[in-house]
Amino acid sequence: MVRVLRVGGTAKNLFEAEQAGMLIQQFKDMTQSPHSSDDSDGRQNVGQPARAQSPKMIAAEPSKKGQTNTIATLANEISSYLFKYLAGFRIPTHFMDKVSGSEMLVKQLTMIPLEVRVLNVATGEFCKRFGMKEGTELTVPVIEHNYKNPDIGSPLVNEFHVYSLGIATPEQLRSVNRLASKTNVVLKSFFDRRELKLLSMKLEFGASGNQVMIGDEISPRNCRFADLQKKDRGGKDVFYSGNDESLEAYTEVRNRIYRTF
């Protein structure tokens, strides 16, 4: 089977789907930690028009029955579950269906070149900027926006930059902020019940017609957690392990999301 590759990245590929207006999002195993720096998750800008590749024909990898879990399959499973969960709260996402261990069917979006970071706890670069102690609880979640342009270091921007540079319209930015805030409330509560503390997350958004929705993924690749079951790890990111992603940590999150009460 030959597929048309639309966008290739470090963490994911996007292929054309048989259905019009749809894409196949294929998760890949990464070779570096998503938290190799304070504000970087190690991903290329999947879906960003400025970095998109020309369509390319490549042979699809054959599926392997009974294959063991990998970072790619776990990230896909976690993202699929969380996208379905958000749909129950009327939070629109690009997710349509999980089609294989490492692939999901998604709506094709016109991506908004913003990386939206929601912080519940002060960590990393945020602490340095504001002279705060690592792990300080924020009384109100903070939403930050970075202009997704790796050629200039994806700088932090405010709403005036967004409008002046034509990154998004006022209506789009309002939708982005509303959805980011609502998603944070929903997932923070979801993970609290599973004894995982959502320290921060990074979201990407795109538009389908006039509707803004969440794209990309929601997984340990773009979320930071503390394990509340481990008192000595209560304020530390359970996924930060130097240069390697932790298969065990991904497996633990996957197991926690299916936890019943």
C-alpha cells in the first residue's frame, strides 16, 4: 500500500486519507525526550503550513499483529482516549477514530501557528522569568502563547503580536483561549481523580471552516505530570528522565486513565 505523505515530523507523520477532508495521523517513536528543555517538547511543527513538505509517495509499514506497546502506540492510545473524553464536554478536536495501534483518523485543519501552554504549577523557564520557586502552585492557571516558527526560536507573543503579525484573528484567539482554559479544567480534574497532577500542557489548534478545534495530540509528549501516589515525587515531572522517554511512565498513564471508581 502506498500513501501520500503530507507532513513529516519527529513525532508524527500526516498522510492523506481515503475520506475527503481527512488525514491519517501516524505516531512515531521519538529519539529524544519531550522535555529535553523547559519549553520544548522535541516535536517538529506537524501541520504548520510554513514547514509542510510537498506531498510524497511512500510505502506504508505493514501492521504487526501482537506487537508490544511502544511510545508511539501508547501516545496514540492515550490521545485517542482523551480526545473522546473531551468530546463529552463539547470540546471540539480533530479526532475522528483510532484506526490502528499507532494511527488515528483526524480532520484536516488549517493550523494556527501558535503553541499554547497552560501552566497550573510554576516550573522551568517560567520560574526563572518570574523569580518563583520550582513547583509553586499558581492561584490562577497561566496561558502563554508562542509563535510557532522554529527559524526564530518560536518566541513568546501576546495578543498584539498575534493580531499585528496575522497569526490569528481576534475571534480565533478568543476561541483558542476559551478551549485551552476549559480543556485544562476538564483534564486537571480527570487526572486528579487518577492521582496524577497536571503540571502543564501544550496545545495546538486549527480551524475547520469557521470552527476552531484542538489538533495534534494530548499525551505525555505535551503534558507534564506529577505522581501523587509518590510523596517524594509530588512536585516533580514523572517523565523527565534525561535524554530518554520512559516507556514505563507512558504505560502507567495509560493504565491510570482506564482506572474506575
